[in-house]
Amino acid sequence: MTSPKTKARVRQQALRAMCIGPDGQLTKNARLILAYLRKECNGDGRYGPPVSQITGTIDPLAMARAAGRREIFDLLTRMLSVTLEERHNLEEDL
């Protein structure tokens, strides 16, 4: 039976094979997708907590959804070894 660490390493290698070019840098397509995910997942922390338009208070369900999205973005960037500077400089240029 394969250990969880081995499975995690194989997943990381697969993700890196898809996103890292021969020069060891993110490919143009990977940068494009990560820039899109950064925006959609609030990966740069630009937006504050989601506020309900009805009550004007923080919406706990929307907050949980936002935290989950951010967690996935953080996981992907960690698996790809993307630095904070690279995350900051991601742009959605086509």
C-alpha cells in the first residue's frame, strides 16, 4: 500500500510537470491560470470579509466559502513552490 507521503509527492510532481517549464519557471499558461485563481480565490487578500447585503454583517457561510477557496489557492502555490513575490506579480495578461 502506498503511503500518504508518497501520494502527496506524486501529486506534487504531476502538478509541477503540468505547470513548470524546462527552464524551471512557471509556464505562461500556468501564470495565467494562477493569476485568475489569485483573483477568484482572494489569493492576494485584497477583499475583506464578505458582508451580507441584507443585514450588513459578515456572512459566515460566505466567509467559510472564501476561506476554502483561499486554502486551495495556497495549496497549489505551495505545491508549485511559488514565492510571495511571484504571487504578487501574477497578472492575467493573455
